[in-house]
Amino acid sequence: MSKNGSFEESLEALEEIVTRLEEGDLPLEKSLELFEEGVKLSRRCQEKLAAAERRIEMLVKDAEGNPALEAFEEEAMDSEQ
């Protein structure tokens, strides 16, 4: 996977690593290698989420056109699912 893979690609690769590690039948060295890759993917996902959050904050503006933070309403999100 490329270093700049999408969030979805990184998350999918991380899920595959977790599955393989949970199986517990890998040699220690391979487990450590996968764990290191998982940490890198986790950081990449966190960075992409933080960047998306910053973009959302920039897009939301108040009545005067100034940037404003708005919290997502969990109840509204829960009812959509």
C-alpha cells in the first residue's frame, strides 16, 4: 500500500493486521513486524481524521461569516442509522 493510501485502505489493512494478530499463530518476529505496521496505519488513520475535522471546522461559519465550531448531535446521528 502506498504511504498516502486512503483512510479506507489504511483502515482495511489495519483490520487485516488485527485479525492476523488475534489468531495468535504467528512467530514472534512476524507478530512484531505486523504490530509495527499496525501502529503506523493507526497513526495514519488518526492523522486523516484530524485533517478531516480541521476541514469541517473551516467550512462551518457563523451568521457573520466567521468560522464557528458546531458539535455533531449524537442523537441525530443515532436516529439516521
